[in-house]
Amino acid sequence: MGAWGELAFDNDTAHDWAYELDEVDDLSVVEAAFEELETVGNDYLDQDVACDALAACEVLARLLGNFGYQNAYTENVDNWVKAHPLEPPPALLKRARDAIARILAGNSELRDFWDEEDGAAWRKTVEDLSQRLTREAR
């Protein structure tokens, strides 16, 4: 994984995933990211699958108005969100929160990757993302 920071779009995998949004006008790409993660079950979770799921969570948080951060790496997603003011269904938001819990739990390559480093900053950004999925828009 080409990671250069702790934020969800600070890696090549999530950055590439974001361009899939350009092909849709609905949340099918977001749903597909969660389906891929859910298919893994309790088996070892590949970091690319986890990165895609975190990127999908960011899309939902932004649709709720909880952008958290914006930078050059989020520009494509931010533009898509502005052009597609969709309301995420509660069931999809629950899947997003469950995905985050799964990524933070054991048996996750992405978590293992960050645990090898000082993973506190990464964990903090993921926990912030989870909160942005549950809060009212600011």
C-alpha cells in the first residue's frame, strides 16, 4: 500500500477507489466496498479492502455534511458529493460503522500495518470518521 498519511484518502488504494465514483450517480460503489469487506467475515482482512471501505465511509460522512477534512486528495470525492446530494439510508450508515469496527478489530492487515508504526494518529482519524457517521451535519 502506498500510504503517505493517516487520513482515509492518504493512500493509493483509496485514492484510486475514489475515481470509481465518477462512473455512478448512486451509492452502488459505496455498497460494493462494504459487500467486499463483509464477504471476508472473520478471515484476515486485506488492507486494500479495508482502505476501500474507509473511503466509502468518508463518502457517507460527507453526504451527511460532516466533511471533517478537505485537501487535494479528497477533491474528486468532494466534487462528487456536491454533484450528488444523496441521503444515505440508515442501514447503509450502520454498515459503515460496522465496517470501521471490523477494520479496527483484530485480524486486519491495515490495523496491523499501522500498529507497526505509531498507529495512535491513524486510529484517531478512523474513530473521528466513525463519529462523523453518527452525528448530525455541522
